[in-house]
Amino acid sequence: MSTDGTAQAPGPIETSIRQKLTELLNPTELTITNDSWQHRHHRAMKEQGGGSGETHFSIQMVSDAFKGKTTMQRHRLVYAALAEELNRDGGVHALSLQTKTADEANKA
């Protein structure tokens, strides 16, 4: 999303997130939403000159890689996959995660 909340092409961080999660966790469903525009007024973002525009994401993912794992274990898999994006200066500041198996997603 742009600074006014309108859709725009994915940036390099979002593209990297999509590529890594696809390669490592083979999701059957993957939705990535850039929520950064909603946080542009936060102090940390202002200190970065408004941030890169790629600092806050919501991720909804369905993957068989989550079978038999707790929510915490699932989230750790995602965090490990995205360690570079999370640890980079000016990189991802926050992730909101929804992680399900195919069976869980079909019950919803």
C-alpha cells in the first residue's frame, strides 16, 4: 500500500518475503499485506524519515509444514525464514501471522 492506503506493486522486501516463504514452506495459500502505511506516524518510522514503506506486514499462510506444530513453533519457522528481513536496519519491524494447515483452513 502507498502512504494513503492505495494498492501499489510489491517492493523488494515484500518480494523477498514471498520468495523465501514459498521456497521454504511450500504454502498452498499465501497472502501478504503491506500494512506499513498505517504505521508511518509512529516515532520509529518518523526517525527513519517515514521508513522504507516496507516495515509492517500481515501474512496469512496455509502449509503442510505446520502439521503437528504449535502456533509458536509455526511462527518460529516463519521468523527463521525471514531472519534477514527482520534483522536488517530499516527492515521489517512487525509481522502479524496467521498460520494454518490445510485441514485447519478447510474447517474454517
